Amino acid sequence: SNDEITKGDEYEVLVPWLGRGLLISTGDKWRSRRKMLTPTFHFSMLDEYIATMNRHAKICVDLLEDRVGKKVDMYPVVKMCALDIICETTMGKELDSQRQPNQPYVEAIVNLMRIGTEVGMKFYLWPPIMRYILGVQQEFDRFNIVAQKFTQTVISERTSGLLKGDVEANKRAFLDLLLEQKEKQNLSDEDIREEVDTFMFEGHDTTSAGLGWAVWCFSCHQEKKKNPSP
């Protein structure tokens, strides 16, 4: 919808991290960003990411082979896989969170999402003053510094790589497309950062939640998997 674009108050907790990017912005800013970003999701662009998706999915399967016959919480498993995929396709950066989940950036993203969910689920955390009193906002801010510093570093490295011609034409990330639009769209480094962080959030959260739920359903109803309805 081009009309129902203003998010509810529960999204405000994410603003220090995501800024007013496509997810949280509204009005003319949302429309201009939407118009600018739509071409980046053309099928020809998405096709370039298939190899990346397959490679990280294969890593996920290989890691699961070591846990055959054991109970596994699939949500964090698919979450790390989705995070690796979105990090490489969005920022052009190999994160390898599936094999190295204790990296500061990975822990920051996981905890930012945890706190965001916690605030949404606990009514007494809705007022910002309560989040400060209980130390929740300070914790959020601490992880946010780590996440944003990582993104800013990648933006700087990627900008340098584009200027030097080190980025292959068939391996462009979402960030590269934003950097190419920087002067034309009058984008600041902060504008680019908020869109990159927005897509890092949007690109793995709902995907991992959906995949985790699908796997849970398959595991609880294996007869449907073996004997699908006609």
C-alpha cells in the first residue's frame, strides 16, 4: 500500500539502530526511498545471489549432519544461515556466523533483536523512561554501537573497493547499488547505513522465523511429509 505506510509506536525502539530507513520512514521520504530501491530487486539482480544462497545453505546442512539423531532448536540454526546470506548479498561481506557465532557483530544483532522483541512483549517497557530505569535501553545502545560500527566499516571498505575497481560486476551487493546512487540521490553515509541495517534486519528475521516454523511443522507432522495430499 502507498497509503498505509506509517508504522506503529512499537517500532520506535528500533530507530536508534535502523534509523528512518525504508521500514520505519513514512511520507515523501518513504516514497522516494521506495522508488530508488525498487530496481535493486529486479529478477536479474536476484539471480546473481542464488550461488551465495546455495553455498550458505550447504554449510547449514553440513553442520546439521553432525547433529543427526539429536534434538535441535532449528530457529537459531536457520537464523545464522539467513544472516550469512543477507550479510553477503547486502554488504558483500562474508560473515560466517554459522561456524563463528560468537563474533561481536553477530552477538550484537542477536541481542538487538532480542531486546526489540522483549520491549514489544512487555507493556511496562513501552515508555522510554522505564527502559532507561531498568537498564534495557543502555544494553540496547551498547549493542547498537557494535552493530553500527561494523556497518560503517564495511561501507568505508566497499566505497574504497568500488573506487579502485575491485568489485566484480557480477558480484555486486545491495550496498554497491546504494553507493552508485549516492550522488544522484544525494545520499549521505548515514542514509546508506540506515538502509543497509534495515535490510540486514528485514532480510533475515522474517525468513528465519518462517523457516524455523516450517521445519517445526514438518518435524511434528512427519506423516504429511511422507504422504503429501494429492
